[in-house]
Amino acid sequence: MQTVRLTLAPVWNGETVSSLSVRLELELPARAGEPLFRVFTKIIDKSFAELESPLRLFDRDGEIPCSTEDCPEDMGTVRVYLPERDADSPTLAYTVRTAPAGRNPVLDLGSEEGGVTGSGKTFLPAFFAEGPVRYCLRWDLSAMPENAAGAWTWGEGDGEHTGDGTTLISAFFAMGAPLDCVRVGAFRYYWFRNPKLLETAVDAARIFSAEAAFFRDSKSRDGRSLPYSIFTRHGEQCVHPGGTADHRAYLWLYRDNGQLDASLKFLFAHEMVHNWITAPDEPYGTCTWYVEGMADLYSLLLPWRAGIVTAEELTDELNRRSADYYENPRRRETNEACGQAFLSDLETTKVPYGRGLFYLLHADAAIRRASAGSRCLDDVMFTLAEPDPETPADPASASVRFNERWLAEYGRFVGGDAARAEFEDLRSGTVWDPETEAFRQENRPPVLAVSREGTERGTGDPCVTWRFEA
Ligand SMILES: [Zn+2]
């Protein structure tokens, strides 16, 4: 199998990791004039880490000169490297400097007291390799204190993981001394230096167990569950705790202990739901209502059903999300407009979350009414999670097809025409009143929504908002 042997050698400066040497021994053929690897020169607002020693590609015959081409990719720009001669097992080596931990998106190789965290997108390459690639990771901690450790999305210490050419750029990494960790089964949670994070780690482990059981988390080929990892960053540039998710991992950022409250349970629960509920979403905005609405909904429902959050914690969170949506001056924008405003207008960016959440709460109640309580949104969600053999390869067509599958499955309960009329309202920005049937649980108080006169953020105009009570 094509193999990449990766050695990471962090260097300690007495307080944190100041630089990182990277060595990649490639058991992949390099062919003259063909693309071998690429690195992100820019991804959203982050750049590739500063090089302390330049990228070198070489083999036993010496240096392998490369030409480069810059091209757009996935909200950024990549530099593609094309070797100028053939080589069977080339080595790529360089050293990067870390920089003080940056704000979200937390993709930079960011240092804080105790260590560094970051995404491979800003310090590792992706390969133009067809088929599976085996990665053998080795940590060289010879320039680190004795209690040092390193981890990535796929585990701690030296280890192997088989993925594809993009595995390194879709993984998160942490290295430090000490690297604190809570492990429960497949779940891992890492942080540096702050004992208060232990409580949040324990809550997150319980939420992962509840979600993994509900979604029947699949096992890998050797019968073990794939790891799911949360990495924690401390940094000053953080108004609200938040982070960036990638395959089977989440890296999040907080500023101070005052931010370590019950709302974190819902933040982690939301990010974990993305492991199991996905949909094509191209152009962005086509299915965001589903992807983010479902993550918002199940991040409330599953901790509530499992008894991990109190009625007060649940209603506090519902009230935060209610204010975010019903008092949002952009809540009547179309799905397409919301997608186009991604990150350029924060209020518009937030709309699909609340729109999806409150529409799906409405859909759940409608399914329960239509089936005399024997079915709920869970059934439709699990049906849509099944592989769809007719999904077109083109992502934009696949996104349209996904919405059609939603209409077909939801339409079984409310009727095809009604489902389509509601969906047109959803797409064009109709505001949904909340329904709370989904939160009905034996032995737990009923959750009620009461309408109030509110004020739109920014404009000060009057609006109808909703308060949740248990
Ligand atoms: Zn999300």
C-alpha cells in the first residue's frame, strides 16, 4: 500500500513549542512533471506556518527540483508541487515556526503556555495519491521536556492510520508538556494547564457516549470504534467559545474560566452530531438548513433525553437560540442569500441554524401528529442517513437531490404538496414558530414556548420572540 512515514519533532523553548520539524518519507512514486503534493498557502484567514527551514524534496540521488502552481481550493489557495525528475521513495522535510494561538477558525499552528494546537492545513501537505494511503506517525520528543506528548485526530503517541491523500490536512494535532487528556472508550479530550477543563471533559465524554449509542457509531475494519477527539486551545482572541470541526475531531477555543459554563455541553454536542448527520451542501446554503438545523436540534435533544442537562440548562440554551433567530434582523433572507453571506455577515451566517432548528421542531411535531405519536423526526433522519445509490456525483446536483429526498420522506407523513409548500416557505425565509413536542420525556417537566414582544438586534424594530420554560 502507498505509505507515508511522518516524523514530527517539536522543539520546546521553556514555556511552549516554538518550532516543529516535519519529515515525510514517501513510499509513493514521484513522476517528472506530475503533481505530487500541495500545501495551503491560504485557508480562510490563515496562512501556512512560517518556514524556519525551506521545503526540501530529495532522495538518495540528491535534491529533486520542483516547479509550483498556485490554484484555488476549498476557501483558500494551494501551491501544487511538481517534481522535475522521477523518484521512487522521495523524502520531504522542513521546519515551521509556531505563532501565538489565533482566533477561530483555529486552523493555525498556534502556541500557548504548555503547547501548540492546530490543523494540518497550515503545516502539512496533501498528496495527489489515488486510493488508500497508510500514515505511520512517529513523535520525536528529544527536544521536549520528559513529560511531553503528542496527539492527532487518530490517537496519541506513535501509531498508524489509513486514509487518503488528504488525511494530514483534515487532521488536528496537539503537542505539549504535559498534554492533559481524558479518555473514555473511543472518546478523547485534550488540553494544557487548566484543571477546570477536567469537568468539561467529563461532560463531553458523557455526551459522546449518548450520541454514539443513538447514532449506532460504526466500527472500523478491526472492530474498534474510530477515535473521536476534542482538542482545546486557550487564547485571548475569543468572544464566545467556539471552534472548527473536521473528520472525527473538533478543535475549540476559550478565553477564560468564565466561559466554561453549561453552554459548552451544547457546543460539544452540536459538533459531535456533525459526525453522523451530513448532507451535500453546494453551493453553501442549499442544505445548510438541514446540516446545521439537525446539529442544533440533536445537540439539545440527545443530552436532554440522556439526562445530561437540567431543564434549566435546556431552556437557557433554547432561549439563547431563540434570541439568535427571532431577534435576528436577517431572519427573512432566502437560503441562497444566507449561503452567499457566509462569514461576511455574521447575523446572516447564523440564520440557517435557527431556521433549520425551528423548522425541524415543527416537522417533528407534524410527524408525531400525522402518525398518532408512533413516529417522529428520528425516523426520517435515519432514513436520510442511509446511502442513496442515485446521488449524482456533481455536488450541486447532489444537494438538490438531498432536498428532494427530504421532501419525499417528510411528505409521507404530511402529504407531498404540503411538504413542498412548507419547504418553499423555508427556502424563501418564512419565520417558524417553535413547537416543543420533541422535548416531551417521561419523568421530565414539559417544555413550553411563550411568545413575547421583542426587539430586533441592530435595527431596534419590534419583533415577535419566544421564551422557553419548563
Ligand atoms: Zn455546525
